[in-house]
Amino acid sequence: MRDALVSTKQKHYIRCWHISCALCRSRRLRCASALIAGIMMLDLSTGAHAQSLTPDPGAWRPMSYANLQKPSPQTATYLDIWKDAIDVNNRAYKARGDQRFVDGNAPATEAHFVIWSATKSVVLSILNTVTGCTLKELRAAAGATVKLCPLRIAIYEGLQVRTLDGGHACFLELTSPVAGKSGEPQAASYASYDVATKTVKTGLIIDHQAVDGCSQNISLYPP
């Protein structure tokens, strides 16, 4: 793995519920942010119980994608994971005079893999932005671009979230299918979870071949 996996933060989002109203008024912005985050984590925790437990976590599954330009309830978790990086990307666009995205975020997409268990949920997320990624390789015949982009893992347990910085990972960007062309996609990103070692595994396949440098084993509890 290119970069060591380190824990960057551990937040207790319900802390403001135990602070007096007077203190909250004096720290209104901090408490408001914490309460909003707490509600988001509560929604995710509730959803975890509503979701079925992930069957056979060790099986390889395709990663899902989300467009983060327009905030929505469906993308709130991923926007929260990447808020600082998205802010940096927005400022970079504005700094060069690009005002096209004042009503939302500058172009940002995300790939994720989620594991649900009885007590926690784990979200592996890779963020694709112009400012955060570099080109790894281009596969024009498969309509695929492979980039190296920032990776984070968020571990949700009740109203707590621990976010891990996982360095960089391969992000697969696909062109739109050609009209009239059928058949299965020639490229896909996959992930799985090894319960015994508490390790998330990632991989990327193009034309039925693993892409060199895109297979990673990421420990959720690094030494």
C-alpha cells in the first residue's frame, strides 16, 4: 500500500447535547455543526438497523458511485466524509475565476463500498476531483480512465465515527456507453471485507485483467 493508514479523527457527535444552553449560545457555530453531524450519524445508525446485514462480506462486490456536486440526503454521508477536500476543490475553481458552480460544489464524484454489521457500519470512499487526483493510465478501448485519488474509511458505531486516511487508491472513471453498443462493461472496481483480519480489499479489472497497482489490503485497525 502506497501510504500508511492512520486515524485522523474520532468525533463524539452528541457532546453538545450535554452542554448548557448558555454555553451553546456562546459557541453557537460549534454546537450547531456538532448537532447537525449528530443527526446525520443518528440517521446512518438507524439506517444500519433498517439495512440487512451484509451477507458474505468476503465476496467481491462492485463499488457504487455518487455525484457530490448537488448535496442530497442520499449523498450526505459521503459529503460529510470529504467536506474539507470538497471545500479545497471549490476554492481552487473560484481562485481561477470559474464561477459556474456557485450553487453547488465544483465537479466531484465518489466511489464507495459499505459493509453493514449488527453493531457498526464501515464505509470505504474514494474521492475524484481535479485537485486531488492524478492520472494513472488511460484505456481508450475500454472507455476507462484510471486515476489515483484520496481514500478514506469511516467506521460508524452508534453516534461515533472514526475516519481513517488511507492515502491514495485507484478510481475508475468510465465514459458514457456508445449508443447501440451492448454487452457487459469491460471495466469495474471491486471491494470485499475480510472479517478475520478486519481488512478491506480493493481491486480494479479492465478487459478481465487486474490493473497493476490497484489491488490493496487496508486494515481497519492498523498497528
